[in-house]
Amino acid sequence: MPTVAEQLRAARESKNLTIQQVAEITKIRTDHIRALEEGNFDMFVAPVYIRGFTRTYATLLKLDVPQLIKALELELGQTEKFAEPPRLSDNKKGALDFVMLQFSKVNLRRGGVVLGVLGVAAIVYFAVAVTRKKSSADPSKGLPPARYQAPTRNSDNTLPITPQTAPRRQ
């Protein structure tokens, strides 16, 4: 079975198209088209570009795109550069990465409701604890001594009630 590169070149030549004409129609650079036809995938930075350019090129040439992409995947899997997907970072995974991964798996609707209920319960708990603490404390603690003096019984400040001045009952 011919490779993807051979199929692309044969289809282009059968339609009597030049590489420059294909480049103008597809807006793919000529060096990329040559690399696809030669099977030189090392020129591309990532396999996504190879797949995209191959899909566009095969569509122009009216080839069976899904079958061609499957064959391309097999060929890319045999190359050293594109056999495995590239790592997004060189850092090793730590405990924080594991915790964040677990949080990302939480269903937001269910998890949001649970977190909301727990939040309300925590607020109520602390509010009750604060009011109990305040109510059990002595309210006059920390105040200076009182200066209040009770009035004496026989002082001139009050008028005596005598039978003559008492209101009459009817």
C-alpha cells in the first residue's frame, strides 16, 4: 500500500497541478507541501499541523480524507518524534497537581450545593459560638466602679402624702 506522501503526490500529478498552484489554492506554504509529499514530517513542529495540512490537501485532491488520516496516524506513530504526545511541561507532578486533578473531577452542580450547605452551616456554627461566648461573659466586666448612691428615706426631695391632699375616691 502506498504511503500518504505517495498518494498525495500521485493525486496531484494526476490532476496536472503544480506545487505552486496547490499552495495558492490551499494557502499552504510550498515547502510544507513538498515536505508532505516527501513524507518529511520532521519539518513540522506538531502533528496537528501535519493532520490539518494533509486534510486540506486531500480535500483539494478529492481523496478519501478519513482513510488518509488513519493511514497518516499509523505513519506518525512509527516516527520517533511524533510517536508519543509531547509533554506540556518538564516539571514532574507533585501533590498539588494530584489535589487539583481531584478537584477538577468534582461535579460543579453537586459539589457547589454541598459546598454551599457546608458554608452556611459553618457560618451558623460560628455565629452561635460567638453569641454564647458574649452572653456567658459578665457585661459589667471592665467597667469602673459604680457611683450610684441610693436616696435616703427622709429626704426633702419627696413630698409626704397626707390624708388632706390625698385624692378622693368616689
